[in-house]
Amino acid sequence: MTRPFPADITVFERGWLSSNNILLQGEQAVLIDSGYVTHAAQTVALVEEALHGQALSLLINTHLHSDHCGGNAALQQRYPTLRTEVPAGEASAVAMWDQGALSYRATGQQCPRFRAQGTVTGQTERQLGDRRWEVHAAPGHDPHSVMLFEPESRTLISADALWEHGFGVVFPELIGEPSFAEVAATLDHIERLDPQWVVPGHGRVFSDVGTALSTARRRLDGMVRDPVKHARHAFKVLIKFKLLEQQRMSTAQWAEWRDATPYFKAIHTRFFSARALESLSEELLDELIGSGAARREGDSLLNV
Ligand SMILES: [Zn+2]
């Protein structure tokens, strides 16, 4: 039986710089993920408008990549009684604001400091909004990531573990922590949950989960067969993300950012050590430009 998408779940579909934000309405309003810092004012406005004066009670992050928690600080400022919960394995890094452990320094991205008052853990159940949700561990894209599943409507909030046409870069693999098997296990876990609706971290809500799982598994097989291709893809994703953030960068700014971003050095050392980082990064930038995702204008790089 096909059930309609639940009316008390509001999805703010944001794009690629900011993750989607999911508002679970009820006696207590709950938000899942808060987008990227440069969109934080818009995130607050979207939540305010949907809540009609009700306060936001709880904010949960599926994982702590900058595009999923960059609006946390602004929401905490707007709603002083807001409780924020993060995946259990990240709680101490948040408490100490260890930017190395939190990936912001490594990826050359930004996230304003926020506080967390609690944690979310896989294999637990929670009352969120007016529904009972299951929390599931979803390692792979990020070792600490969780997903949320509501069995009655069979709605899955999948974060970056499953999108309509793939899934997020498998970051741990880039620094030598084998994780492709965890991606596969998380996809199997999603299949067992048998969701009718998937609310991904990026892109629209979808219900053809079988096709999405096939696409994801095909992509994963390609990565396992050719990890260098995955590393090249990851490199380009990081460049594109920066261009989305900056919109325009001078060639000098681009080179400065690249040289100051440890992930590039890590990817380079691990997968491309026979080449100079500069020529590799220019080649990948040219591929982005060739695919229409960026363009050069005089001495500047522009997002497209
Ligand atoms: Zn992510």
C-alpha cells in the first residue's frame, strides 16, 4: 500500500552547499541538520516561518560535516533553549571544538562553533515530533553518521548514506581507513528497512528506493574497482564545494586555499604521489570546467 508522505514532516530542500533540513512537527518541534554556514540566516528564516511562533526544541545532526551543521550556531542563538544532539562518537570533539577531528580544517570548509547537550546513537528509539523514530548507525560516508527511520510511514532520513543517484564521498577511504565495505553494509541495512520514502541529505524526496539502491551499488562497485577514480572525484567535490561557497575566487586565492587544505595533500600523497600536486589540481579543475561546473574569467574562477 502506498502511503502519502507524512504531512507533519517538512523538508527544506536546499541544494549541495547546504544539506536538506527536515522539520518534524508536533508538540515539540525537531530539526534534523542545519545546512552550511553561509546559508544560516536562510535556515533560521525557513524554520521560523514553518513554526509560526513555536520554539524549536531539538536539533539533531545526522553527522557533523560542515554542510549539515553550519546553521547550528545561528539556530542556538535564535532559540536559546534549543537542545542540540550530535552522534555519540563526535561529542568530545564538539565539546573541545577540535577542528582537526571535526574535518573543517582538513577540508578547508567553515563551521562556526556550537554546543551540544546530548548525543544520538544507533539502535535506539526516540519520540521526535509526533512520531516514534528509530535511530540507525550508517557508517561509510562518515564513520559516525546516523539515519532516522519512522516505521509507520516507512520514512527514512538517510543523510549522505543514500541519495536518489548515489551517495556522499567515502571520506575515510581517502585517508587510508577502509570503508567501502561499510558503505555496502549500510546500503544492505537500508534495503532491510524497506523504506517507502527516503529523505536524502541532498536532492528531492524519492520513493523508488530499489532503483536508488541499484545506482548506489553500481557506483560503489566502480569505486572498489578503481579507488583512484573515487579519489579524483573527491578532489573535484571539494573544489566544487569551495566554489559554491565563494562563487568567485582569484587564481591566487584558489592556489592558496588548495595548498592550505590538508585533504588535498592527503589524497595526493596516497593516490598520486608520482605527480606534482599543482599539475594534478589544475587537471582536475580543468575537468570541472570541461563538465560545465566551473568557468574561468580572466584571473578568476567562477562557480557555474
Ligand atoms: Zn556528509
